Amino acid sequence: MPNPAATGGDVDPTLLEILVCPVTKGPLRYDRQRAELISDQARLAYPIRDGIPIMLPDEARQLDDSPA
């Protein structure tokens, strides 16, 4: 079974420490399984493609707020 993060690739840990959400300037958390950087404040998930975080709000996925 292929690794879901394989399409995102690994992100440099140093880069993860300095990146912030472009909308809120708040912290991001790394979701390795989905290859995304999550901004809980903005409720956005920024994709990682080929190891490069795509930090454009237009490219981000809106997080679902509905109960599970």
C-alpha cells in the first residue's frame, strides 16, 4: 500500500519550525498522513507537493467543521 505522504514528500523540519499561516500568522501543525500543514485558527489545510508547502490561501483546503 503506497504511503499517502509520498506525493507530498518529507518537509525539512527546520522549515516547519519557521512557517506560519499566511492568513492568521499563527502556528501550523504538520499532518504527515495527509501531507498538509494545518492552520487551526484559519481552519485551512495547506497542501505539500514534492516536499514544498504550498502556502497560498487559494490552494488551501477548508477544514470541515461538521461533527463526525
